[in-house]
Amino acid sequence: EDEEKLAAFQARIDREEKIEPNDWMPAAYRKTLVRQISQHAHSEVVGMLPEGNWVTRAPSLKRKAILLAKIQDEGGHGLYLYSAAETLGVSREELVDQLLSGKAKYSSIFNYPTLNWADVGAVGWLVDGAAIMNQIPLCRCSFGPYSRAMIRICKEESFHQRQGYDLLVAMMKGTAEQQEMVQDAVNRLWWPALMMFGPSDKDSKHSAASMKWKIKRFTNDELRQKFVDATVPQAKVLGITLPDPDLKFNEETGHWEHGQPDWNEFYNTIQGNGICNKQRMKDRIKAHEDGAWVREAAQAYAAKQAAKKSA
Ligand code: FAQ
């Protein structure tokens, strides 16, 4: 790739022009986008599993309807994101194969179990909350199809975050046992939510290039800090304690200082050895195999339509 093309490409990025699928782009830009967008898509799809666990046990019709709608949204996000990745010249089959063979990553957070009903609220509040913090800046990502997909996704995620918070508020108004369930869910999900932002900046191998290309607008640590700053006051309103003894407001910087997640646990999880990795993959593989007849029927229908047209 010659210098001139690279310089012209970077100049377009610097002018805040969107890069579209048929435009020239460096191979490394394409590669990192396929990686990030497909991992993001896989996360949305695998992310349906922990909450799916509670659909049949939701405590009321209203909560069940909300939960179903939310989980369906996540499936939809996966579909837009696979489509955005496909514009870069990979096929959906290839991407799904990478997930099911264990080659592709998906977000570490979805390898934690949802043990009690308050986990559904805590996932909405903390996991969707972290997802929004990370994804709002992606609406300004330099790659057009990804940035446009993120706009609708973020709107839906904000509904998800609020339904989670609303669920927790309702439980905090309930019995002592319900309040304990909320605290227990938050104790277990707080650190994994912080891990969603990725390794600390010094260990993030892709950040420098992604920042230069304006795929990422903030570093992992910057977004983690924004999330902590936004969430601490919400925890106070809720009346729960965040499980970080190092949380301390710094008057000078205006930020909440916080402790570090257990990075060994993070690396262990993204290498496939977290609490639920094996179960999640088993469930995804089964869902894919059980859906084979749908794909076959759709292909048979498409072939018939094509034959009709050419006849
Ligand atoms: N989990 O160099 P960096 C959702 C990997 S939200 C697993 O810092 P980068 C909504 C990373 O891929 C969740 N792997 O990488 C929802 C790389 O490995 P590689 C999905 C992680 O890309 C809510 C290596 O570590 N959101 O689904 C994680 O610059 C509720 C080095 O890391 C997105 O995907 C992790 N937490 O920054 C659904 C957002 N962190 O590829 C259902 C888009 C890092 O070299 C229910 N993605 N890794 O093998 C991003 O913003 C970025 O990709 C980061 C990582 C920030 C995740």
C-alpha cells in the first residue's frame, strides 16, 4: 500500500469524513473493523443467553414482556452488526463459524451466571449501562455502516438500562430479602462490568491504531472512568454499596477513584476458561444446529424465486 494512499486515507479520517465500504482502506483498518464489529455482534447474540435464563421465571406478566422485548432487541443488534461486518467482505457464515469454533471472542461479561432475579436488573443497569458508555462514541466511528448501526442500538440500549434500574428500584422498595438479592447481584456483577471496557490502556494492543483511525474515540480506561463516575451516584440513589473499598471522590479531578478488576480473571475468561464459557458455547452450538432447517428452507425458497424469475 503506497504512502500516498495511506496519507489521503488518514486525511479523510482527520476531516471526519465517513469511510464507506467501497472506499479504499488500509488492510489493517479493514481487519480491525471486522474483528471488532464481529466480536460485538457475537456479544449481542451470546448476550441473549444469561437473561434468557429468566424468561420463564419472570415474576409478573409485565416484567416478562419487558424482558422478552429486551432480549429480542439484542438479537436484532447482532443482526445489524453482522450486516455491517459483511460490508467489509466477510460472509456471515464465516463469522458464525469463527464464534462456534471458539476462534472469535465475545464480551467477557456474558460468561458470568445470572443467579437470582435481581441479576436481570443488574445486567440492565450495569451491563447495558457499560455498553452504552462504550457505544455512544461508536456512533461517531469513522466507518459509516458501523456508526449508523450504533445509533439505533444505543437508543435501544438506553431503554434496556432504564428497565434494569427500574427493576432494581422496585426490589429495593420490597422486603429485606429482596434488597439482599439486589446487593448480591451488584456484588457479583460490578467487577465484570468494569472488565467490559477491556484491559487497561497500557495493555490494550489495538487502542493506539483504533484511536488514530477514529474507530475508538476514547481509550478503555477513559470509558471505564466515565462509567464509574456516572454509576456511583446511581448506586447511592438505589441504596446499595458498590464492592470496591478503594472508591473515593477526588475533589481536585472531579472523578471517582476506583480499584482495578482482577485482570487474571479477565484474561482467563477471554481465553475460554470463565465460569460459563463452556455452557454458553454449548447453548449457541445447539441453537445453531436446531436452526439448520430454517436456513435450508430460506435457501430453498430463494432458489425457487430465482428459478421463477429466470423462467
Ligand atoms: N471481552 O486491544 P484491546 C453488548 C479483547 S455490550 C472479551 O483493548 P479493542 C450489549 C480484545 O478483543 C458488549 N474480549 O481491544 C448487551 C482483544 O482481543 P483480540 C460488546 C475483550 O478492540 C448488553 C484483546 O482483548 N460490546 O453486547 C474484552 O481495542 C446486555 C485486547 O484488547 C462491544 O463489543 C472483553 N471485555 O478494545 C447485549 C463494543 N476487552 O481481538 C446483551 C465494541 C478486550 O486481539 C445483554 N468493542 N477484549 O483477540 C469495543 O469497543 C472494543 O473492541 C473493546 C476492546 C473496548 C471491547
